[in-house]
Amino acid sequence: MEITLWHLLDSLLAILLLGLAWSALSGTDLKRGVVLFMAFGLLLSLIWARLRAPDLALAEAAIGAGLSGALLLLALRDREKSENKAGQPMSLLRLATVLLMLLLAASFALAYVTAVTSNTGGRLAGLAFGNLEQSGVSNPVTAVLLNFRAYDTLLELAVLLAATLGILALGSERRPFRRPGVLLGALVTWISPLLVIVAGYLLWTGAHAPGGAFQAGALLAAAIVMLRLGGMTSEQLPHQLLQGWLLAGGIAAFMLAGYLATFHDLAFLQYPAGWAGLLILLIESAAMLSIALSLGLAYLGGSPSGWDERSSRGKRS
Amino acid sequence: MMLTQLIFGIAGGLLFAMGLRSALIRESLLARILAVNVSGAGIFLAFVAIAYRGLEETPDPVPHALVLTGIVVAVSATALALALRRRLEEADDE
Amino acid sequence: MTELLGSLFILASLAFFAAGSIGLLRLPDVHARLHALTKADNLGLGLLVAGACLIGGHLLLALKLLLVWLLVMFASAIAANLIARHAMKDGEES
């Protein structure tokens, strides 16, 4: 194999990634660990761009570095008693764990090399590229997500809904932030509408260029986070019933599209010929709103005050 | 197999092992949640490295779609874990 | 010719980014580090955007990159002010 400058770049990126992960995980100061984890997410987004995965780079920058970082920074507020303990398990156990992890990494590497080099039979990529014209979109990742493997995306939205229901059931929302000063207020005023516009743009352009429902939903969730930081209270969110419909809307759109197909003597989720592009756009719009509200409610921290009284257990922190 | 795939695949495996070790060893719940996220990132890196086909060819879209699903599921699982942790701390205080 | 000029701009931006990073590591307190991060890094980003516009070529790409630069400057300026204000308050308490 020839060694080019690209391989030098790849080695540098990989070493930097491992170094960031190590320093994020091994320090005792959790605040430092969370900030380093956000930097880790940004570096990972750069690596996705290097590996020619622009949809993933967009999603990782918005979700992995942005939203995940925001959630973790909020969680730093909840003081944990075991954080102050410097206790470590005994050194024999730690040595055994390290050896086990090295063994695990070695077997992972063996499996990886075998998987990539051995079987040169037909890959799913051939099927995907072959059927791309009939899928209704021209971005192959969107085609795979919303047409060829639409069932997986339906189940993913169900997982998202389940996680949201768990968060809503676990307690009431966190105390809202205080009213912002001039500068933060100006930032929120200017950035939030821009986020909405860019989210709509990403949703539309996901059909033929990198983008799509997940990235757009993450941007809308970021808009909710910004509004929250700007002092928005949960009374200013949409009505509870509307929120419930929006949360379930992605799954509902999928099911409707799926059953629409069965009425035309096709299989579940087999889009009728010629309708695929329009159906994908409608499903993506509903999914974007579901994802945005799910992640936004996750940032709020629990069921918003003003929802049914029986759901507001526990102290507000 | 390309050297790029090898480099990033090995890095993904090491990240996975590193995250799993921290998840087992650390006592703080927040540190464990961070560690599981790092493990997940390692797996995603291995997937995308498998999908890479070089600078000229379009990469394989199926692992990209799987990793995109994985990223979203990982953040929602992290959010649920953080909510559980908050509830656990409140329960300990009572 | 324009590609060469663009590459020169990007190389110049590397120097500014390096200066910002060295300032982050070596300067004594928060306020000094904020100087390094906001001034040097934003200028570096501006040069990077200029180089990318020259290499890219079309007007629409240049406008989008310019918008990115303006947004980063806007957000980093406000963030720097917020950080500096909190650091000053913390400094008065301790």
C-alpha cells in the first residue's frame, strides 16, 4: 500500500481522537470531561467529513457535539455524591479489566479485518445504487433511510418516542433560566429564526444533497435550546395536546404511508410507483417535528409545568 | 483493504474498548454515561470506515444510514439516562 | 492562479489559528485567553473563508461561507462577553 499525505492526516486525526477520548474519560473533574467530550464530538464530525460522509458530519455536529453537550452541561448541575469519592476498585481488578479490554480490542480488530477483506460477494450498496432512480430521491443516504430501510427508521422514531415518554414520566421540568441580558437576548432573537430557516432548507435539500429530516430536527431542537436559554418558560410552548400529536406525528405519518400501500395491494411501506418522492417529503416533515420536540423536551428535563398534576412528582431542581 | 480503513477501524476498536473500560471502572454515573457514548462513537467510526471506498468513488450508503440512526438513538438514550440519574439523585436525597 | 492565492490565504489562517491555540495554552488568566481566542481565531477563520471562496469559485458558495463567518463572529463575540462578565464576577467573590 502506498503511503500518501492523506494517510498522514488520517493517522493524526485518529491519534487526536484517541487522545481526546482518553483525557475526557480519565480525569476526575467531570466539567472538564464534558467539555472535552464536546470537542471529541466536533473532531468526530471532521472525521466524518474526511470519510466522505457529509450527512453524518452535519448530524454529528448538531447532535453529538451540540445537543449532547448541552444535555451533559445541564446534568452537571445535579450534584452526585459518588463524584467526590476518590475510591477506585482494587488494582488487581483494574489490571484484569485492562487486559480484558485489550483482548476485546484485539478480537474486534480481527473481526473487522476479516469482515472487510474476506467476502467479496455482492454488497447491499449495489442494490441501493441500482434502485436509486426509482426511490424518489437522489441522495443515496436518504433513499436508504426513508425508502429501502424505512422500517428501521420507523422503529427508530418509536425508540425516540419511548425515550421521551420515559423522560416525561421521570419528573417535572427543570427550573427555567432567568431573563437574559441584552446581548444574550439579541443572540437568541437573531439565531432562532435563522435556525428555523436553515432547518427547513436542510429538510428540502435532503432529497438531492446532504441533509434530511434528522439534521433538520436537530437544528430545530437547537432552536428550542436557544429559546430556553433566552428565558422561555414552558407556558410558551404549544398546547399539551398539540405537543402530544407532534411527538407521535412521525410514527403516524409512517404508519399512514405504510397502510396506504397495503390498500393498493402492495406490501407495508412499499410506496406506490411515482408517489415515493412526495411520500418521503411528507414523512420527513412529520419526523423532523417529532425529533425536534423529543430532543427539546429532553433539554427541558421533564414534563413541562402546567401539564397534568399527577405527572409533576419530585422536587424541581 | 485501504490503509485509511485500517487506521480508522483500529481507532474505532480502541475507542470501544476504552469506553467500555471506563464504564466498568468509574463510579460516577455521569462518567459512565460519557464512557458509553465514547464506545458508541467507536462503533460508528468502524462502520463508516467499512463504508469508505476512496476519494473518487461514492461511499456505501447503507452503513451511513445505520450510523445516522445510531447517532439519534444514542442521544435520546443519553437524555433518558441523564433523566434517570437526576431522579436517582433526588431519591437519594430524600 | 486563484487556487494558489487561495492556498496562501489558508496557510496564513493556519498561523493565526496556531497563535490562538498557543495563547489559550500559555496566557495566564481567563480574560487574556479570551483575547487570543476571539481575535486570533476569528481572523483565522476569515482568511480561511477567503481562501475557500477563491478555490471554490461560484458566488453562491462565497455568500454562504461569508454568512458562516459572520455568524461565528457574532456568536463568539457574545459568548466572550458572557464568559468575561462571569469571570469578573467570580473574581470579585474570591
